[in-house]
Amino acid sequence: MDTISPDRDPFIDPIIPETPQRSQEMSTLIVGRTASLTLATDSLVVLGGYFSPGPVMSTDTLLARRSVWAEEPVELLWLHSRNTQAIPFYNILWAELSDFEVIIQYAKPTARNVVRVSSINYAIEKPTHPHAISWVENLLDRAYGESQRKKRIKVLINPFGGKGKAQKWYLGDIEPIFAAARCKLDVERTQYRGHAVEIAEQLDPDVFDVVAACSGDGLPHEIFNGLGKKSDARRALEKVAVVQLPCGTGNAMSLNLNGTDSPSLAALCIVKGIRTPLDLTSITQGNRRTLSFLSQSIGIVAESDLATEHLRWLGSQRFTYGILVRLLRKTVYPCDLAIKVEVGTKSEVIEHYRRALKSQSLPEQHRGSLDSQDSGDRLHATGLPSLRFQTVNDKLPDGWTLFPYDKLGNFYSGNMALVAPDTTFFPATLPNDGCMDLVTLDGDISRIAAIRSMLAVESNKFFDMPHVKYQKISGYRIIPRNQKDGYISIDGERMPFEPFQAEVHRGLGTVLSRSGHVYEAPNVAAKGRESA
């Protein structure tokens, strides 16, 4: 006769060892006689039944659920025939269990760049309820991974963005996805230029996880600068992620972080986005200090962007048109230039990028020291970081040399790879390596070389062209010469045509991205690329 150990409670079942069969049982939820829901490697496998649109619920129930989920008709799973459908975990927005059914909402592709909220519902028998509870939680864990659930989002809509369609896109493409993912929303429409700066400056960083700009790239620029004006700027910039819902003519932020300029796909990416530190750059000009998250330019790129406002009807093509015209004219922009170089040659830039890909560390390790404060002190830090290189009004920093650049055609410093769809100017950029990527181009190159340069941008060969100089830098000072007026662009916004200085703050800002460490764009790590 077996004896019972005194250390063992006879009323508790012994631990059942984990086996492949038991693991399969735990990952599968049986729903009805002929259907099951299984958590596979990267998707939810629905076995048995087919998706059929139609009014299969009572009117009251349908209306109640539609108000929460989306304005699209709810789709239910009917058990009329056996088939299998896989729903990627990334597309799962929410799942919950009621007394009688499991409800799963997901983003369903309805066109090449469009997703809409759909759902599947299954009746659950009472004996399976305890397993169903843990199964639903396991599904949500798989669906969200590192990403935060139920994000608290402050949405700012530029009613003039996207040729006046931003409001329509938000209501039709974006809000239903946020609602289905159970995000808590606070929506406000900007009334005038600079309004987002004021809103962000007054924002309580303990109330919101995300500020979402339903606009082009101008509103994120204002939001970063508004957060930068707060008395606890560093804490606010770290706690609150700034994101873009692409509803403007320039949607570079979403292209880089989400890999799309589709409003509905971007909304899904934000729901699933991973908090990512982002380098911000301080621009000092006169007595002003401005934060830049995207790029700074003087010369061909700045003029092509800002001097073609009258061609906005061309969309992103106006940028290409402007560059081509000025390259063919061999336009030059003389200046005096001083640069703090960190990585000086193309081959070293490639190696720097590849090392960064191999050493993916914790996001916290990608934030700057903030004047040697540790991470605990940083959350209570006040104001913006001090300027290591002082301002444009101070003497030139030690080790910097100001030299004349009489034939400058383009000075373009960037923190993100794509500046427009299929336009990768900065393929070696990283969100938080503490560097800006600098492209300089002489203005007197041959017209043939100019045309080849334009074609090379879209084919991701611009970096490899011998007349393109590419460096990683941490700061610079630029002084325009021999021009009474001209164009200086900071994140696509026009600045006064006067000397300015820039320096990078590593990981000062926060965004949401798909990967958490790289941009969704072509890069220099391609096999076989060994440019010198």
C-alpha cells in the first residue's frame, strides 16, 4: 500500500508534467462540436466554420457592439462548413470572455493597404470556462508581446491635413481600430499653427501614454517642442510616446516607424507599437532653441520642399520635381561649415550600422546620460539637457574647425531613413545611436550625375554614388554666405535664413515602432555592400 508523504496535501492534484500533447491541449480552445481555436506559432488558427457577413445578432446587441468596435459590420463565425483560417497575432486587437461566448476582434485586410475591424464569436460551454479564461489571456499575451495594452492616447487632428481629409480618415480608418483595441482616447482638433505646441506643453505625462498626430510631419514637430517646453521636459519626453497617424502630404515619421502611410495600417501599428527611444536634435538660432526629430536641410532639399508649396497638389512628387529642377540648374549655396564627425567614411558607417544591429540592448540603455543622472533621477529631471557645444552665438567648440564650402549643393542632416515613399536618403540612420546622418553634395556636379543621383535615391543606390559624401555626426554649425534670403528647413518647417547650430541628444524622445530598434526602410546592411 502506498504511503502519503507528510509534505504532500492529499487534496491537491500532483503536478502534471508538460508534454507536447498537453501543450497542444492548453493552446487549443474547443468551441462547439466541430470547431476549435488554436494558438499556433505566429497566428490564431480558426478551424471549422466560415466567415459570413450578415445580421446574425439582435439589432440591440449589434448596435451596442458596433458602437464599441467599429463602424464596419461585425462578422461572425458560422459553423456551416469546415475550413481553416489563420489570423496573425499582430492583427488581433482584443479578446474577451463573457458568460456564454468568446469574442475576438481583429484587423482584417480588405484592400492592399487597408484593414477594417472584424470579429469572430463562439459560444462557450460552462465546463470549459476556466480553461477559456487562461486561453484568452494567453492569446492577448501572444498578440501584444512587448507592446502595452489599452494605451491612453491623446489624439490631435489637424483639420487641414491631407487636403482637408484628416478628420474623415480618423473617423473612418483610425478610431474604429483604437476602439476595438480598448484604447482610451481624448481627441482634440488643432485650430491654428503652433496650437499643438501649446497643447503638448500643458499635457500631463501621467495621464497619457501616447500623443498621436493625425497629420503630416508638422504636428509631431510641434508636439516634441511642446513637451520640450515643460518644466519636466526630460521626464515628459521619456514617458509620452509621440506617433503619427499619416494624414498629411508628408508622412515620413509613419513610413519610418510603421512602414506605411496608410491611416488604418498605421493605427494597427500604433496599437501594437513598441516603445522606442528616439534621438532628438537641439537647433539653436539667434536666442531660440528648437527640437528636431526628422531632418535639417539647407540647399537643394530645403528649397525643393519649401519653395514648392504651390505644388502641393502633386503630393510627394513635388519634392522630386523640385530637386530635379535645382540639380539641373547646378544651383550652389555657399556657406561656412563646422562639423563634429563621429563616423567619417562610408565603410565605417556600414560597419557602425551592422554592429548596432548585432547589439540590440534594452531601450533604457539607448537613452543619453542626461548630465550623468541615473535612470531614477532622470524621471525627476527638469528642463531639457544642457548643450555640450553651447549655442550658435558662442565661440566655436574645441576641436571644431570652420571651413568655407563655396560650392555646396545640398546639406542634408537626417535622423530617419525615408523622407518620402521610396525615397531613402539616409539608409544608415538608427533611432537612437546618438548621431545624425549627414549627406553633402556639391552643386556643380554634371547634369548626368545629377540625374543619376535622383534615380539612385529610389533604387536605394544613392549612398553608393562616389560624389555623395555620407558621415555620422553629433553636431554642426552652418553659416550661409552671399545670399540675402533662402530656405532652411527643420523637419519640413521653414526657419529664418541665418546661422544655426545643432547637436544630438541620444534617446531624448520616445516613439512607438514595429521593431523597437530599427526603421522600416532599406538600409546599408545589405549583403555585399562594402562602400569605401
